[in-house]
Amino acid sequence: MKHDHTNELGQPIGPPMPGWKGVERPPRTAMAGRYCRVEPIDPAHHAEDLHRANALDPSNRNFTYLLSGPFDTFDAYRKWMETSCLGDDPLFHAIVDFDTGKAAGVASYMRIDPKNAVIEVGNINYSPLLQRKPAATEAMYLMMKRVFELGYRRYEWKCDSLNAPSRAAAQRLGFSYEGIFRQAIIYKGRSRDTAWYAVIDSEWPALEHAFQRWLDPANFDAQGNQRERLSDLTAPILKQRG
């Protein structure tokens, strides 16, 4: 492997970062697009709509690979939100679908590392009201756009290695596969191998173009069916699949 940089001992080293001072933390402000708004979570404003939306899937399959839940009652869900979702890391957001004006999903920034400009997206829970809608994809685009505009160099996605839908979603959204961390955590009484994915800043311009092309209203017919698949647009950007 060729290395462009060496030290005085002739050892290969990484590219220099002259004057590097880190980046700012993501602000606690809303991000608005054409189909949705991603806004800091507020139990008083969002909990009821989210709980009602999640209840549309009585099997609770969305919660299988999440660290928390499912929640049998609204009070339990709101208490979880009040105790776990109001801090700075993870920084939880509700996704408000403009079609209904109601919150229909949740996602957070987490493991926020401004010094090294690394940040992760996680705790993603899309209710049946949000799944497979343009708003679902746009929410991920808006969150990715914010971190790279803030100067972050690396945006991570991690999930249970057995969570096939999450792994497919990561690749569709342009996150390249980076490997498996075996026996990484224990949750819900079971062991988890964690699959790692990431986007880096040099890939963002091409990814942003892919997102904008897919989200364009012209990409959907009168019935709302997509003309081009996002996975086809992001595939050339991926460095590795898995």
C-alpha cells in the first residue's frame, strides 16, 4: 500500500491536520425539508403522537433491535422519553411528517466527538406512518447534511449484525460497510455483534447530489412511486458492502 506521508524516521503516517481545532456540537434547532421537519424531541409535544404511531404495529417488531422498549403504556413511553431523551448526547429528535403535521419517528445524534469530528446517528425508530415515505429518507438526509456542514469528518451508523433491515438501510443511504465488532455489547439479556458503517466528508458532495436527485418531486409519479431508486444512486459511492 502506497503512503503519501512519512515522518523523519521514514515511517508511514496519516495526512497532517494543520491548525485543527475541532468542530461545534450540533445545535438544538430544527431542520426542515420538503417532506418533513426534524426537531429536538419534546415529550409534551411529541410523546402522544409517537406512541400512537408506534402502536399501529402491535407486534412491536421495531423494538427488537433497539436498546429500549417496547412500551406497554403511554405513561411508560413518556417516562422513558423524559428520562432518556432530553440530554445532549444522545441528542434525540422527532421527525414530523408534513403530510400529517404529526411526529411519526425518532432519531438521535450520539457518541458526539467534536474534538475528532466524529458523530453517530442512532436510536432510529420509524413508525408505520413514516416507513417507506420520502419523509423517512429526507430526515436522514437532513441529519447528515447538518453534521457535514458543521465540519464533521466522519458520520457513523452502527447496528446489531443480525438486523438485516438496518444494514440494508445504511447501505441505501450511502454508509459504507466497515466490519463487525464481535460481542460488542449485551442488551435485553442477549449478546450483540455490532456492524459498523460510515460516511466520511469527502463522500458527502456526491451523496448530497444523490439525495437531492432522489428527493426531487420529479422522481415520483402521480401515485408516489419512485422512478429512480436511491440505492442505485448511492451504490457507486460505497467503498464496501456488507
